[in-house]
Amino acid sequence: MLERALTGDKRYYRWLMFLLVLMGLGFASYLYQFNKGLTITGLSRDVSWGFYIAQFTFLVGVAASAVMVVLPYYLHNVKVFGKITILGEFLAIASVTMCLLFIIVDLGKPMRLLNVLLYPTPNSILFWDMVVLNGYLFLNLLIGWNVLEAERKGVHYPNWVKPLIYISIPWAVSIHTVTAFLYAGLPGRHYWLTAIMAARFLASAFASGPALLILLAFLVKKYTKFDPGKEAIDKLSQIITYAMIISLFFVGLEVFTAFYSNIPSHMEAIEYLFFGIHGHGRLVPFMWLFLILAIVALVLLINPNTRKQEKTLKIACLATFFSMWLEKGLGLVIAGFIPNPFNEVREYAPTIPELMIAIGVWATGFFVLTILYKIATSVKEETAPSI
Amino acid sequence: MKIYDARYVLIGLAIFVGLFTIPFWYNMGRAVPPPDPKLDTPVIQQMAVKQCVLPLAEIRTGHMQLLNDWRTWVVRDGLRTYVAADGKTYNMSLQNTCMDCHSNKTQFCDQCHIYAGLEAGTVPYCWTCHIAPKENQ
Amino acid sequence: METSRRNFLKISGVCALGLTALPVADVFGESDLPKAIKNPQALTGQHWAMVVDMKKCWEKGKEGCKDCILACHAVHNVPDIGSIKEEIKWIWTNHYENVFPGQENEYNVKNLEGRPFIALCNHCTNPPCVRVCPTQATFKRPEDGIVMMDFHRCIGCRYCMAGCPYGARSFNWRDPRPFIKTELNMRFPTRERGVVEKCNFCAERLAEGLLPACVEACKVGALSFGDLADPNSVVRKLLASHFTMRRKPELGTQPNVYYIV
């Protein structure tokens, strides 16, 4: 099936070349980081995780959100998801790839990466995150590939795939739960020390992931002869609506607990994010942008007329994706370190090489995604009944 | 038997073999002097019995394993004294014990490491943390 | 036997996996190795702890004294990077309201304001850094409770820095060697780029029968080091006769650095 990725029109190759250039720039920046050390990033003694880990956290959510098409299709026999499921699974593969790359570029000693396997440490959540992420990658590769190959041959997928599909459903939940546990179990990081962290992560994932999936489905529909189906997009947009409402509700819960209890350490990170403290407020504009985008998304999603119209739905999806990216992919990780354990504010901003590396990783993810979607849509075009 | 696309297969194979054997081509015709590790440091010369912590054959082939064991015992197990086969005890330390005698890193360690094609000072990367002895050159 | 390319690839894959079992076989093949023992002259304890008498430090020490810091950083080849962002420190000072955040009120801060408090790794009884480390590169020594760093194993993920509620850990964002401003201590290694470091309660000095460098360097005896498991130890006597504080006790980490104010 892989050979389908090798044939395409000019636009397809141009897009791949464009991604390759970005990947090359990212790789060059990474070589620079590899030689100089992480000093080339904006990270510091006080904010020791930043843009890389934030992207990682956000993308685990996008990967986990594949369950939002897999679960209805395979467990509840929601037929309308039949065509879009493979797109969800392949999006998960690309996302997990990016997650793993973001972890690697964040390491101070990347060549010692395999120490995690050499000295397995079950008390470390990071060890479990490695296990569940790699497991999820392999599950989706096996399932997506076999189901698609069966479809190409016009047969039912092999029986041994079925249990894997069932396993992949709780497994998707596990990857984001474990990722939330990375943060939620640390004493002294009050912004992260919340029991609803995993729930928050899942809710925002089920909004941002399907939002991206809808946008991708529109792109696929535009550029190929494969139509994922209006009903599937309708259903997905309903899922996004609920997930977005729950997501913002959860953020509200955090605000209530912090401010009604009036415990300074619980309020400080939120104050820093939305108003700034001790005269520092680098993230304030981003957090207000998050709020505005979230409200725009909610208005467009809750109203059935705008939700069902392609144009407004696209805007709603973009707004959902970027608002969640700001909240989770930026604010959550950085504000966990502010103020630092000495109640001092040391701010963080990513540097140019740091952003270049991140763009390189995103480009790699989209490269993988493009190849996988090319294969999937080619197979779908071939097997579609001719009219 | 017929090979499909024989031309491409053979060209590909030739390129592969060429690339794979690059180390041989790269070093061809270059005379590399055999390693000559020197033992003429002041400390070693003053020793009555010139004996390392292990017999020569064992230390020559197994020094990396020994260093790894020392590392584990010292850093992780908190044991810092090594009891050799002859009952003699040593402070397990690359920087302090090994290099006290072998204070000539460039004439001793590097001799074989470079001959074996390891990048001097980089592989094995002992010396990014451990401080190499000062040599008067 | 007929074999397809597919089967051939399958079998090679399984064989390649089998090769990974080699190290397991090596472990079983190991012979008896010569023994490694504890240094006979080592100071031994079951539960090392430190008592910092800030009163003594302020009242008897000279203004701006940094003897403990300088001694520690010189002995351990701690670099002076010269930027707050990449600062590396094993023992340092900060204000009361920073070392004990949330414990200040507007009246006591007036008395304590500007007064330097000594901060270092607490060698917690329940260390979160050890709990989170994915490779056991940081670990708690079972025999004496020191929280150690294994610089050979650290992958530089910095999860321990997120886990430590005391800001005791520093990361080598760049090669530290050019920034070692003190005379190089040839008996102790430096660190390299990409690993986390922190106070090790002078494990290397204890092994030689010496007290930690900071304790030894303090001329007014404000720092005391000893074994909490020994009722006659200097630290137990100080704890019995003084009111002491620990940093962030509510987190359940059980710090082993105590403060007399």
C-alpha cells in the first residue's frame, strides 16, 4: 500500500517539499541545540519545561481524541463514522510521532534515551508515559494499516485486529490520563496539583482533536475524491460542542476553588496567567486571546445554524483548536513553574531556535500525516463504488 | 532465474557495498603506527612491584568492565574500597586512583583509544566530567 | 521448503529480537568478582541530617559571610555561569519570605527582612525527585538516606526539577567547565552539559571520614551535621533543645535540614 504515497500530483509533491524544507530547518536548529546544549532555549533553572513539553502535552490530547471516532464506530456501530475512522487513527499516529519527538528534543542527554528501558522505573510516571505512548502508536499502526488493507482487498479485516481495537479505546484514555499524572502528582506545583487534571486534559483533547479532524476532513474532501461524509462531520461537531463546554466548565472549577478558598499559592498561577503578578505578565494577552477564541467557538458551536454551516463550522473549529492550544499547550505548563518554589517570578519565552525546532517537529508530524492520508484516500478512492 | 530490474538492483547493490566498505577505502594506504602505551610515569617507576589492580591480561581486555563496576559500587552502592585478588585495597576512582599512576593520559589511554578509531577525548567520554591529569608537554 | 519474502522478513525480525536477549545471558554467565567494601575510615550514619542555626550565623558570623557557599562550590567544582537563568548552586542564601514562603507576616518579616537564609537540598525522607526520576539517576541511599545523583545515568529530562518543591536542583544548560571560576579541585569531577546536579551532603567526604565542606567551613559553628538515628548525635541534641523549622513541612517530604531561628 505504501507505493500509493509515491504517486501524486504536483501540488502533493510541492506540499511535501515545503514540509521537508521546514523539517530541514528544524533539524539544523536541533543540531545547533545538540552542540550548544539547551542553553539556546528560553528555559531556565526556574521554568525548566517550556514550549517543547507544552506541545507534547497538547499533542497527546490530539492523539487520544481518535477514540472519539473509534469508540462510536466500533462499540456503538455508528455507521456514519465508518469513513472517517481511518483519518482519526492516522491522525493519532502522526500526533504520537510528534509527541515522542518533542520529548527527545527536550532531553539534555538524548543519546541516553534508552536508559528509560534499561532501568525501568515503575514509580516514575514518565516511565509509564513512555509505555502507553509507544503502545498507542503500535496499536494505531496495526489497526489502521490492517483495516485499510482489508478494505483495499474488499474483505473483512482479520479477526485478531478486533481485540486490538477494543484495547485501543481505554488505551487512548490512558495516554492522556498518564500525561496528566505527570503534572498532577507533584507536591509544591499548586497549579498542577488538581484532581481534575486528567479530566480537564481529556475534555480539552476531545474538543481540540476532533476540531482538527474536521478541518482535515474538509481538506481531504477538497483535494481528493474521497468524501468523509457530512453526517460524520455533524456528529463530530456535536462532540466538540459538548467537550468544549465541559472543558471551559473545568477551567471555571479551578478558578472557583483557588479564589473562593483564597489560598495564595493556588491563586498565584491563575493570577499570573490572566492579570500578571509582581509586575510580570508575559502570558496575559495569550490567555485573554484563549478566552475570546473559546467564547467565539462556543457561540458558533452551540447555535445549530452556525454549527451546520461549513464556513462557520470551520471558524469554530479553528477557534477551538487554537484556544485549547493556548490554554494547554502554553499556559498550563509554563504557569506551573510560576511563581517558583521561592515565590519569585522568573518568566519564560521561547527563543527563535526553540521555535524552529518545534516547527520542524510539527512539519514532521504533518509529513507523516500527509503520507498516511494519501494512502488512505487513494485506497478509499479505488474502492469507492463508481457512479 | 530472472532478476527483475537487474540493472537497478545491481547499481543499487554496488552503491551499497561501496558505502558499507567506506572505512576500508578511507584508511587504505595509510600507515597507522601500532599503539604504544607508555608506563614510564614517576609513580609507576617508583613502584617496587609494577602491578595494576588486575593482572595485565585482565586489565587490558576488561578495564572498561572494571571501570563500570567501580562506578556502580561507588556511586550507587556507596562502596569505595576495592579489594584486589592479592588482598591489596584501592580507592575506586578513575580520576584519583587510576590516573595517579597513569598520569600520562595522552601517552597511555589515548594511545589505544585513538588506534581503535575512537574519537580522542570524546569516546569514551570519561573526560567531559572527570578531570584529566595535567601533563607537561 | 518454500518461503515467501514476507515469511523471510518475519523470521529475521524474530531473530533480531532474540539478539536482544544476549545481555540477559551475560548476567548469568558472570563469575565471582573481587569484593568492593566501604572505606574503613568512613563516617557512617543511618539517617544524616543537618541543623542550620540561623541565629548563630547572623549574630556571630560577619556581615555577608559566604564561607559555607564558597567552600562547597570550590570543593565540588560548581560553575558560576553568571546568569540567573542558568544559575547552578548547591548551597545558597535567599530571604526568609522566599525560603519559607507563606510563613511571613508583615511584622516578622520586618525582623527577618534582608536576612540571608541558607538553602540547600533537604535530602528528604520522601523525596519527590526520586519518585519521579524515570531512570533512577537520582536515588535515595538506603544505608544513610542521602539523595544522590548518578551523573552517568541522568538523561536530562528535568522531571526532578519539576518535582522538587525546594528549587534545590540545577540543570547544566551548557558546558559548565569554562565557568568554573574557583581553582579546579582535581580530586572531584565536574559535570557535563545536559545533566541535573545538586548538593550530595558531601558523600565523597563522608567516605573519607570528613564532615561536609560547608559544615567544616563555618567558623561560628552555625551548621551541624549528624545522624538522626543516634540519640547522642549533635543534631539530635540540638533538635531536643531548640525549636526548629523545616521548609514546607505540609508537603510530606520530611526534609532533613532543620532551621533554628
